[in-house]
Amino acid sequence: MTAPITVTDATFADEVLKSDIPVLVDFWADWCGPCRMIAPILEEIAQEKDGKLKIAKMDYDANPNTPNSYGVMGLPTLLLVKNGEAVKQIVGAKPKRALLKELEGHL
């Protein structure tokens, strides 16, 4: 079982952009209630999609450069990166079923 990994501005390129499999980046913050709500959902998805999808968590406040470069305005924002390119952005907390539907066709 694979748990979500933590990425920073410094590790984003190696962990996300150069990944062999798609990566769903969760931009979150401690003060964000909806971010805490989706955390266990993302952990479930990470386990269920092990080998097909990697979940990476990035603290928005500690790492402002990466979210700013992708136009992240609200939290939580999920960014799906495939082959080094951002292919989907999901803003706001959504139920697991809705998140999986958003990811369909990209995995």
C-alpha cells in the first residue's frame, strides 16, 4: 500500500514532473477545513490506485512558488500531472466518487 508523499517547491520537479505514472498533487494548508476533509479520501485513492497513480501533498503556505505557478487560488486544489504536464485541476473538496470520475480517462 502506498501512502501519499510530501513534496516541496524543491522536490516538485523530481517527484511530480518526472514521474513515470500520473501524480495527483494536493495543495493544502493546516487552516483549511475542507483540506482536512479530503485527506482520508486521498489516502484511500492512493492505496486503491497503487502503481497507477501517485498522490503528492504540498503545503501551500510553506511552498508558495509551485501553487502560484499553476494558478492555484483556492484550497484544496488538486492538480493531476501526467507526463510532466498538468492535465486537470480540481478545486474544492469533493466526495471520493466525484474525484474518481474526474480522474477517469487520465489513468
